[in-house]
Amino acid sequence: MTYPNYQALVEVTRGPIVESIHCGAIAVVDIHGRVLASAGDPEIVTYPRSTAKPVQVLPFVELGGLGRFGLTERELAVMCASHSGTDDHFAVVSGIQAKIGVSESDLLCGVHNPMDKPTAIAMSKRGEAPTPNRHNCSGKHTGMLAQAALRGLPKEEYIDPRHPVQQLIIKTFSEMTDMPVEQIGIGIDGCSAPVFALPLRNMALAFARLADPAGLAPARAAACRQITQAMMAHPDMVAGPGRFDTLAMRALSGRMFAKGGAEGYQGMGLMPGALGPGSPALGIAFKIADGDQSDRARNVVSIEILRQFGLLSPEQIAAELADLAARPNTNWRKFVVGEIRPAFELKLERSW
């Protein structure tokens, strides 16, 4: 079997020896899809998984769903989220369902324990079993049901790729990524909804367009701005305590939005002017080849990209993101035995 062209992105050392390597690929593009920086092959085709959520909710917002149901920015943010299942997340998702006239039992995402460990422990102590609204994708699924309610469509089987809700989502996804529908691979996500396969470069393009939608039709451009504003204004809804998307958006305060996905995928959008006066919006997408189940590599790569682009200073990383960034490798007794460090350099082509 021939494997994609990944390159080393993160090294884990023990003593003087590189013990483990996380490989991957990175694509950084502008709103025209021009690759301005990369590592590995930016054309690698893979599933963005939950990184696609801000695009999956776009049709609902574009059709005026927020106004129709009186939804808030905070509620929109959780529809873009892979949330941690905290009590706050549960309450916000439940509130959306009350407004759109569906119930938790309508969700087809399944059930898992909250990703937030203190919440899971507290629920266990009070004998409370997890339900679908604790699922990290419950906001996305509620958004899909909201689109069905808005359009007067049946809520049953709303995740079937043939359902009109999913047909509009993939059409919109195709337009945002410049990928013809017939060339987008369709799989089944962990939450049972359709998931799309496409090159990193094309997913990065969607994030660049979300960051700067000036070239899109007015209704779509307005919807893109609503989505990114909601995510950046309410980063606690997009992920949760101690997680990269929440911490980075909070640290960069309106200059960047971020959305991770399973199996080591990450998307980031840099807003116009984030890199200095006149700098364009950029979309970033990358994939860790081994799936990075602990998020060890993805967090290091995300923070290193932002550091190399001048968005995060070493002092800011140390103060706000130290637990996720390049750091000492410690054992169970907290002895330093090596380090976890980035192994790549991006040369950003500056055309402004």
C-alpha cells in the first residue's frame, strides 16, 4: 500500500533520543485557494470530521433560521461545537431544542460520557446516566433538526445522506470548498451523520472564506460572519475547559477561530488583519497521520503554527497554553525525561 506524503510534525524525546514521531500534513491558503504555506502534501484527501461543523450549520443560518427561532450567538456557537458535555453545554443545547420544537429523544447521535472529567465524575456521584445532549455532537445534530423544522421537513432520519437536510449541507459544503459534489467522499462519522472526504487545501479554503466572505453572495457572507462571530464570542461553547479551541480563541480575542475534529484533524481561520495591517484572511487545515488519540501532537502543532505566524508570543503561550504547547516530557513521578517539541517550519508567503 502507498501512503500519503506526510512529514514529521512533532518529536517526542527520551534523553537524547527521538523516541516517537507524529507525522502529518498542513495546508495554509487564502480566500482564492492559493497555498501560501504547507508541510507534507496539502492535497492529501482525508475526513475533516467535526472540523466541518461550522460549514454544516451554514445552510440553516443562511436561510434565516436564527431569527426564525430567536436563537442567540451562544446557541449558534454550540451548534458549531464538539462540546465537553458540561452542565452549561447541556442547558444550551436543551434550550435550542425547546425553541425549535424537538426533544432530546429526536437526536440520532448516540450517547457517550461527557468529555469533561469533572462533569462525568459529578454525574456518576449523583447516579445520573449520560443522555444524547451530553454527546459532543448534540449541538450539530440539533442544528440539523433545526434546519428540518425551518424548512418543514420530516425530522425522522435527518442524518440519511438522501434527506433534504443533508443534500443542502453537502451542496453548501461543495460550494464553500470548490469541490464538486461527485468528488467528495462520503463516510459515516462517529455520531452517525455523513462526513466528507476532501483535500486539506479545500477544507482550508472553506475556513478562509468563513473568515473573509466578502466575495460570497450577500446572504451567505452574512451567515459566515454570524458563525465566526458566535464562535469567537463564545469559545467556551465550541469546546470546553482546558481544550485548545476554547483557550486559543479566548487568547486571540477575535483574530482567529478554531475547530478541531476527530483523528487528529484541525481547522483554523485567521481573520483579515490578524497578521498585521492589510494581511488577508487565511484558512488552515492539518491532519495528524496517526489519529493522535491523546491530542498530544495536534495541540503542539496548532500552537506552533500560531507562534510561527506571530499570533502567539512565548510569554502568552506560557501563561495561557503551556499544558498544550511544546513542553517537557515527564514520567509518572514528574521527572523530566525528555521533551515534546515541534519538528516543522512553515514559510508563509507574504503577498501583502
